Amino acid sequence: MRAARVGLVVAAVVAAGCGLAPAPDDDQGSRKNGPTAQTGPSELVTKSLQDVERFWQAKFPSVADGKAFQPVKGGYHPYTESKPPPDCGGQPFAYQPNAFYCPDGDFIAWDNQQLIPQLQEAFGPLLVGVVMAHEYGHAIQARLGDSEQPTVVLEQQADCYAGAWLAEVQAGRSTAFKKPSAGQVDNTVAGILMLRDQPGTPALAEGAHGNAFDRVRALQEGVQQGVAKCASYNESNLQVTEVPFSTREEAATGGDLPYEDAINLLAKDAQDYWTRTYPELPGGGAWQQLRVEGFRAGSPPDCKDPDEQAEGAAFYCPAGDFVAFDSSDLGPRLHERIGDFAVGMLLGDLFSRAAQDRRGESTEDKAGQLTVDCLAGSWTNDLLTRDNQSNEGVRLSPGDLDEAVTALLAFGRAGDNAGPSAFDRIAAYRKGVLEGLGVCV
């Protein structure tokens, strides 16, 4: 029995205002002799930093021409509104829920009143470890003499270094955290989305850290390619997608089209994209127009084949050769909770699923789902790289790539616990976005 489906669990989108609903997952990746979900913020941060130092003790010589690693000399300092951190370069203290590395004092400080407790409660201890690994990344930059790059480069390089440490945790080599589950890593990525710049922030703005798409990309490059990749970051080779709004009207709307306009325009654009590109795929050919049907929740259209069944809130029906989605509940909630390009991701997944099935390729196993995500990314690449001065068709707005990442986190394992994690799905999607159709098949 074939069931080509997206299988999105609508409740995951409905439950949270931003479309993210990370759930507690056993002890959130902590070792029995290390931090747990109940560990106090100061102990959690200290154990995390000790593990990050252990990591850099081994890795630093490989990016520093063999030089030995020197831990931060100024120590670790929790602070609150009433208990400030040590002086940092003579700057007056103004309480902010933040974490930072101070190069003048060579110390790391963090807000123990709001930031760390809230991150730990909402996303689990592992995100706190990643935040601390990010701050230690700035200490590494100071030791390597790499602190003169634009802020967005330094911040994403620190994200990348944090990802390299996360790979150590995933490999089971951490002294503070046990090997995390896929769900715990996905929760950590969800937390990073909360730490992004506001959509429309120029990449070279003072203090810019990056949009969610770029920050997750940097973290994943660290996980996948290690500290050598991170150390190579500079202004000329870093792929940054963060851009400002182009008009006041775009800024006022956040770049979001009305729901019906988004459905109609994005479906037409996806249709046009596959008409142009499907002949390029192995096993492709002339693209036959794909019918898109909306349905009311609980009343999906008939696939017209006893061996096929429609499952989930969105699906592709091979026998009827159409895609369908719940346009009364799922679609509007994606649009409302996340944004118009969350709807675009839903359509991108459905069209890519149809393209894979039409050329006789699986969409049901892990590899098949990741190819679908990459193909959806290739359509986004087309939107991203087209002439933004043209008044024809649609183009991406600031925040759209973040909406895509958020949607993939909401989609998660597509209703299949054996399917790829959201982390892996985002990585596959990112590959298509940055490199285009050719890398997907």
C-alpha cells in the first residue's frame, strides 16, 4: 500500500505561537553524573564550559599551527540585575539577559536571572551548552587573532565552533552530556531560532548575528565539518542570506502576503519551476501540470485507487496525480503562526514529492524524504537567486528562509518516528537552497 504523504501533525503548529513546541525528552541529553533538567543554572553552565575547555584542549592546536590551548584567564561569572559581572573595558553595566565573552578581561559572563533559566526550561540543558560553546568560540577567536571581522562573521564563526563541540556531544565523547536524541538536537535548533536577528536586519549592521537560516547553517557546518571549516570563515567566503526589507510596505507587512495570495502565487511559481527544471532530472521529461486541491479538515479528496490512501493533513496522490492539503486549518495556521513561506514549504514539499514519485524514486524512506527536502530547497534557490528588480512573479522577503526552517522544525519527522530528524531535514533543505537542483539527485 503506497501512501505518499507529508504527514504533518497539526497540533505541533497549533500548540505554540511561533510554530515551535519543543517537548521534554527524558533528561535532555545530560549525563547521570552531569547536568540534568533540574540542575541549577550556574552548575549547568560551569559543567558545560568545563567540557568545552576539554574539547578545545584537544582541537585548538589543529587550527593554531600547533600552539597549545590556554583557557580563559578571567574565569566564569554569572550575573543578575543586582549582582553585575566584572568590569569589561570600562563599559558601564546595564542589565541585559545575555551571555558574553569579554576580551579585555578574558572572561565569560552570563545572565543567571533570566536567560539561562529560561533557555534551560524551554529548550533543555543542551541549548545552554551550545550557547556557552558559542561564547567560548569568541575566546578562541581572540586567541587566533581573528576578532577584526564584521560582527556577523564573528558570530556565525562562533556558532560554527559551537556546532563542532555539539558533534563531540553527539559522538558520546562529552564529559557533561550524554549522547543526545534527535529530538533533543531538534529542540536545540528550535532555541537557536529564538536567538536570531529580527527579519530585515542588514547583515553588516552593528551587532548583527545572522538570521535563523544562516545561524543554523553555521552550527550545522561545525557539526558536519569540524573546527577547520569554522576557522576558515571570513567576510569573502561566508554565504550570508540576511538582507534588509526593500520597501516600507514590505517592512510593515513583514514581507508576508495574504494567505490566499500566498497559496495561489507560490503554487503557480512551483508549477513554473518544475515545468522548467523537471526535464533536467534523471528520469524526468515534460512536466505535466500538477493539480493542487485544498480540503476541509477531516475530509480529504479520494485518491481513486484502493491501493493508495490519503494520510495526514497534506499528501500527494500518485493515482490521481494531485497534491492536497488541509486549507481550512493547517494552511491558515502555518500562515498565521509562522508566515507565508511556511505555506511555501508545504507546497514545496508536495511538488518535490510529486517530482520524485513521477520519476520512479522513493519518497518514503529517510533518503527519499531528504531528497524531497533538498528539491524543495532547489526551488527556494530559484526564488533566492532570481532578479529581485523584476516586478513579475514572486521573490523571497527577509524572514522567508527563517520561516522555512521553522516550518521544517514543525514538520519534524513527518509523522514517522523512523524518519529523518528536523536537523537532518534542514541540512538537506539548506543544501538545495545554497547549491541548487544539481546537488539533490
